[in-house]
Amino acid sequence: MRQAISGLPRPFWWLWTSTLISRLGSFVAPFLVLYLTTERGYSASFAGLVTALFGAGGAASSVVGGMLADRVGRRVTLLVAHVAAAGLTAALGFADQPLLIAVLACAAGAASSASRPVVQTVMADLVPPADRVRAFSLYYWAVNIGFGLAAASAGFISSYGYRWLFLIEAAATLLAALVIATRLPETMTDPADTGGEGVDEKSTGLRMVLRDRPFLAAVGLSFLLIVVFQQAAAGRPVAMDRDGLTAAQYGLVISLNGILIVALQLPLGRRLEGLNPGRLLVLASLLCGGGFGLNAFAGGAAAYAIAVVVWTLGEIVHSPVNMGLITRFSPSTARGRYQGIHALSWATATMAAPLCAGIVIDRFGPDTLWATCTVLGVCAAIGYWALLLRKPDRHRHTPHPTSATVGLRRARRHPPRSTPPHTPPTPRTTSSEE
């Protein structure tokens, strides 16, 4: 644990703390359908529509949040998104008209998701390349810890009224905003100090991102695996029900994923540093596809649990290494836009996975779905091999704004009059691929 958390800058930990706080209060999204059908008495179709609008708003705002992070600043974008999310979430808990509920759900989903690509952008700004895989492992660990505890406590809180879920989430979001406002500095890179990255500082649109073919290839491969990972919530419940497993057995199986992430993410994240990211992503893709493929041979809870262990190991490896890869492709002056496009692919995959799972299971059965997951995992592994291993490494390396370089910028802009300016030596940093 000491090795996993050592050496990271203090602003990173304040950002990590704000993420954990907001995730500990993430009650609304997983309980929105139950709230609308049980508490409000709406139909399942209306609840599904509202949930889809919540996700659609988040998908669109991911790109907008990334663009704003590059245009107006990371810190301002995070604060506006958090404050807006808190107000809209609280208002959604008091809405009683169907149209108003739908509009507020879409807006709340947009505000809640707008901050996600910005958080990863700030982490990339703060953490040197050699430590980013470990930093993203800590981030992913915090997300899962917070979400797991929130899901476990939401049922108890809802017994006192579902409205408390909305109010507590709004309060947690405001507390996270307070941490950002008081402790997190602005990390947006000045285009004049990028060291010749070749990025047009006036270009704040998406054209440069959509022309970056290697980056889009990485996003596409990530999309394939996210579709597979989402089958844990989309296709697996149906398959386990058809195999006659009880709700208690299903609960034990799904809890294994969170337990493994909490137990293994930090130690494995530490050991992933310095290893070849291409090989790690190929391995993660094969573990993911193979793990879900094992579901085709499962007939009981134990076999499903073995499958969970296999693909969870793939998830533990893939998530931080993939986030580090996306960051390496991103110029420092355009990180927000790059992270926004990646977040959009994640949101799109999250919405597409249940639809695809339902169609495949209804027409061809669960075994075909698991075979498809295996094929997608193998395709992703081949894609990562072709992108990262077949040819020499061509990834862009962006300069990291360390405290030394920040001090150097200030010295250049405001040199002392009495003594000549002194330029401190720039520390040498090594990236994971070196």
C-alpha cells in the first residue's frame, strides 16, 4: 500500500478525494428505475425511457466537458459541472410531472457525466508519465470503492424515503466541488509552453481529434472491450436466470467482481508500471474475451464465479493501462477533447451493450452471446498488437508541467531586477515505455 500511494503529487490526492466523495454519494443512477416504478408508480417503459435519457445526456456532455476543459480551464469546468449536477439531482427528486422528470433526468445525466473526462484530464496534467498507470489504478479503485459502498447503503437509505437518495447525492456532489474549489489548482497547459507539440492553440474544436487515426483506433478497441465488460450487467443476469440460479446466488457472483477489484487493483497497478502497455492490453483483451466465453460452459454459481475471476483480472489490467494509453495519445493542450471522445465511446458502449445482448439472446441464445464476446476479445487483442506491437512505438510524449517548470515560467515572465534570473535544472522523467 505504501508503494502504491507514494510519490504522487498532493493535488492528485485532493482530486482523488473529491472523486471518492462524489462516488460515495452516487445513489440516483442505479436506483432510478426502482424509484420511478416503485415510489412514483410509473410504467417500466417510462422508467426505461428516463434512464435512457439520463445516459444520452451523459454521452453528449462528455464531449462538451472535454472541449470546455481545453477552452476555459479544467478547474472551472469541474466546478460548474459539480454545482449543476447537485442542483439538477436535487430538483429531480422533487419533480412530479412526467415531462419535467424526463427533462431533469437528461440534464442531470449531462451534468454528472461532464466532469468525468475532465477528471482524467487533470490527472494526466498532474502526474508524470512514469506514474500514470499507478495513478489511474488508484482512481479506478476509488470509483469502485465508492460505487460499491453507495449501492450497499442506498437500499437502507431508501427505506426512509427515496427522496433522501437525491438529496444526499446532491450534498456529496457539493462537498466534492468544495474540495476542488479550495484545494485543486488550475492545470491547463499554456500553449506557449508546450515545447513545440505542433498543436494549433486556436484550434479548440474536434477536427484535430477526429483526424488522429491511431487515437481513434485505440478508442475503437476500447469500445469493443467495454461492450464485452457491460455484458456482466446486461447478458449475464438473463443467462443465470435461464440456468435456474437464485437471486442470492446471483448476488454472490456479482459481488465477486467488486471484491477482486478492491483487493487486487492497487498491488497489481503498482506492478504494471514499467511493463509494455501493448502486451498488457493484448493480455487484458484475451482475459476479457476468454472470461466471458467461459460463461457458455457454466451451469452453476461456481462456474460463473470462475468466469468472473478471469475477466475481472482483464478489467483490472485494461482500465488503468488503457487510460494511460489514451493520455499518451493526447497533446497537453487538447487532452480534454481527447478524453471527451473516449468518454463518449464508453457511454455509447454502455447504451449499446444491453440492446445487443437482448437481441442476441432472444434470437440465438446466451451461448451465442458468450461466443461473440470471445470473438470481440480476440479482435481487440489483434488490434492492440497491430497498433502497439507490430510497428515501432510512435506514441507522442507530452511535456509534464511540473512545479519546476511552473516556477521557470514565472521566472521568465517576471525576472527579478536585482539579480539575473536563475534557471533550475529540469528533472529528467522516464516514461513507462522507456
